[in-house]
Amino acid sequence: MFLFTHSHEAVNRSNAIPKELGAPYILKKVEVDAALTEFSFEERMRYLREYGSHCMSFSVLQPGMKFFDMPGKGFMAYRSIWGGTLVLADPVCAEKDRKTIIGEFLKAHPNTGFVQITEPIAELIHNEFGYYATQFGIETVVDLKNWSIKGKKKQILRTSLNKAKEGGITIRECYEETRHHQLSKEWMSTRKIKNREIGFLIRPMAMDYEKETRKFFAYHGNELMGFIFFDPVYKDGKIISYVPNISRFSHSFRQGIFYAIMIHAMEKFKSEGIEQLNLGLSILVLDEKNRTHEAWLLKNIERLIYRFGNFIYNFKGISFTKSRFQGKENNFYCAHKWSLPVIKLISIFKLANVF
């Protein structure tokens, strides 16, 4: 069974979509569970705006995701691979409905793992369904109400901002810029993984729906030097935060572009009354504690991947960059049936296009 969502491609079909989404969009098939009534895109967005407070909630709209829809409750997003299922992020539903929707999902998909879930969801899955719940990384959240670039630990932010200003960099929020596609191609050629874009754990740059994504660009004169796209984080029908999910930069000006754009955007969000900025997830950044609900062998393997696997993915660089903002760190987890879920672990990185 399929539901219809919307794509920016080709012709204007605005008469077939909710008015607030605007045009141009076309209808595009997205797979959902046949056993349940599928949500329209408008219905899915209503749930997302009400309960999408996870830093990956907006990213579940990325191409290729499947949905488990439960009318009156909410939905879960997942991918299928090698005869199994991987759920991405928390269920998009009220807290009181979490146990019900997860339980129904597991009845339909018994061979399931969960990735990038918050601690309350990890504990629920462990306590109610007998799964292991092992840390998979951390989330960093900055308190914008009290945000400033003062302090010894933020010296690198001030230095980068000053170098950008001295270098003639200007930053502005813009929605007409199109050169970011070419800059992205050039940036990709410098990455550890050059021939494909990371997905699943990180949403791709191209999204069918970007209405509430904020886009900030850095220029040197008229030359595009870098950009960051911030996706919304929702609660109770309002945007409560943003998360910088996409960033690209020119290597012709390497001093301070990322931090300069971040500071500009954070000051803008703060002036609008946004109280926090979610910096998103740092994968495989783990604490030293082994909890009773964690699989210690898996956690040690994750530690080894983080320590020696930086040639595959820039685990350490991403963690270091986010640490400069001195935000609060929250643990994120994966949940799994077996103490050493080798296939599930490989499946995560396969879906993410790491190999």
C-alpha cells in the first residue's frame, strides 16, 4: 500500500496538495504498512509538528523511508534491509501512546532494531519488550537564552568569526540561491566517502519538503563560500529549536566559515525567541559507563570503531566541532534483541551509505 507525498520535481500539481505547502510539488509514492490506514502528507505533518521533538524527527521525511501509521496515535519511520527492519528515531506520537505503537510495530516486524533513540524510549523498549539498549552516541543542545561567545572555552569561535570578518565574508539567510548544488559536488569530492552521500543517519541534502528549513549562506563578494541548512524541531504545534543537518564549504576559504555561519544563525534564532539550538547527533561518542541494559561487548566494539574508524567517517572531527559550543549532552541509544547484533550494526552503516 502506498501514500502520496510531495516532490519539488517537474510540473505544478498544486491543486492536489494542502494549500499551505505551496507549489510546485508532484505526487510521489512512499511505502507504508499495508495493515494500517496510511496518513496523507498533511496528516503526517500534523503529527510531526505536535510530537516531532527528536532532533531526527524532520529527517524521517527523507527519501526511501517507510512509515508505520496508527490513526489517532502517530507513526514510526523505518527502513527494511536483509530481511530485517531498522526504526529511525523515536516514535512520532504522544508519550502515553509510545508503548502501544511500538508494541504493534513489533508484532508486524519482529526482526527489528532501533537506532538513534532517546533514553526514555530505550528504557521503555528494554523494560517492556526485553531488548538490549546500548548507547550509540550523544546529542548536543545549546541554551540560546543564555548564549554568548564569551568565555575561554569559546575562544575558537571568536577567532573564527574574526577571521571570517577580516576575510570579507558576509552571511545572509537566502532562499533564491542555487549554486549550492555545485558547491556540494565540489565538497563531496574532498570527503572520505567521495562517490555517494551519507543517508539514513543523516538526511540527504535533497528533500521533497523543505518549507520550514532555514538556509544560511556565506559569501566572499559574489562567490558562494559555504552554507548550512537548519531543519525545524517541533513540539505542541510550534518550532522549538533548529538542528544544522546540512553543511558544505569551499576549500578556497577554510578559516572560520562553519563557526561564523553558526554564530550568525544562532543570534538570529535567539532574536526570534527560539530558546535552544540542537546540534544533532555525534555518532559513537560514548561515555565510560556500562549500564545493565547495555550490551557491553557491542559498546566496546563501538568504542573501537570510534577510535580506529575515523578513516571511514569523521567521528572525532564532528564531535570536536560540536563540543566548541559548550552545550548540554544527552545520550542516544540503539535497541536490539541480541547482545551482539552484528547484522543490525552492519545494516545501519549500509543504509547510511558508509560502504
